[in-house]
Amino acid sequence: AQKVTQAQTEISVVEKEDVTLDCVYETRDTTYYLFWYKQPPSGELVFLIRRNSFDEQNEISGRYSWNFQKSTSSFNFTITASQVVDSAVYFCALSEADNAGNMLTFGGGTRLMVKP
Amino acid sequence: DSGVTQTPKHLITATGQRVTLRCSPRSGDLSVYWYQQSLDQGLQFLIQYYNGEERAKGNILERFSAQQFPDLHSELNLSSLELGDSALYFCASSAQPGGTYNEQFFGPGTRLTVL
């Protein structure tokens, strides 16, 4: 069965600090997809990134970067020079290619608070 | 804007009542997913429909049911409501039913409060 663990329930940083959100996953499938979503205080789920299991190349998008390591089953998310607008709950999620519907299994989320 | 619409945005009701949540997928998407976000259970998958047929089932209670209509909109029916059913209910849609991954687009959610 698939499982996603976000051990950090809450992180508080001061603006301009770098912060890394951890995500560890479990799956028996060899083909799977990993995601990060952002949920701002307004409540909607905002898609940030998708990664395929066969592509371990790290990705950078502006202040955001993602480190995917299959050897440790981790898909960590780093925000560089954090800003107040980054304050949100961040979810890591997993989808197995073999499951019938590609439903997402979410981690418990990490609440990030960026203080000015 | 993801293109997925959900109504109503907020719903307040009493225990024992029945409510219906509605979702319209993105234009052209045939698959609809329902997720529940509660304080106790976190974000969890409930059920998926593809082109009118149930495709996959998650941790959905027997008091809950869903369907997808010929025009592809979907409804989630929650009955005999309990306090613990208070949650944010998300609908997502994708083009295909599964297999090779298809991105899911999430609606804004319906916040249900059971008093």
C-alpha cells in the first residue's frame, strides 16, 4: 500500500530564510508519480510540481527547488529566501501508475509560517 | 482558475441531515475524483468516476454516495450527517481514468459544517 509521510507538522521561519519541507514515501510500484501542492489560507489546492519515478533529476523553479532521491524514498521541497506569501500548508502526494484511477495519496501536510 | 467548479462553496447543516455537493469538471475531462479534508483524517481519496461509471473507491463511508451524470458533472451525497463529517470536500478532474498518469485539476472545495 502506498503511504506518504511528512514528519514536520509545522515550521516557522523568518522572512528570507531558506526552508526545506521533507517528504518520505512508500510504494511497491516501480512506476509512480510524486507531487507537491500548496494550500494557502483561502483553502484551494495549488499544484506546484509533478515528478515521475524514472526521472530523478532535481528541479528548480524560481525560489522553489525539489530534491528527489529514490534511494531514500524522499522528495523534499526547498524554498529559498522565503516570503510571507509562502505561508501555507504544503502537501506531498503520491500516485501509483498501477492503480486503476491514479488517485492521490497525500501526506499529512506541513504548515509553513513565514514571519516578517 | 483550474476550470473545475464546485457548489456550494459553504454549507452549514445539522446532524442527521442529508446534503448534496456538486462538481463540474474541466471541459473535456471525463474523470472526476472526490477527496475529503478533515482535521482527523487529513486529505483522503473518497471515490472516482469515469464517464459515468465508478472507477475506484477509497475510504468512503456507506452513508456517502456519488454519481456522475451524462453531462459529466458529479454529485456527492452525504446522509445521516455526523459532526465528524465536517470537512472540506474537494473535487478534481482529469482527462483519462488512470493508467498512464493524467494530471488532476482541483476545484475550490465545498466547506461542510455539521452542527
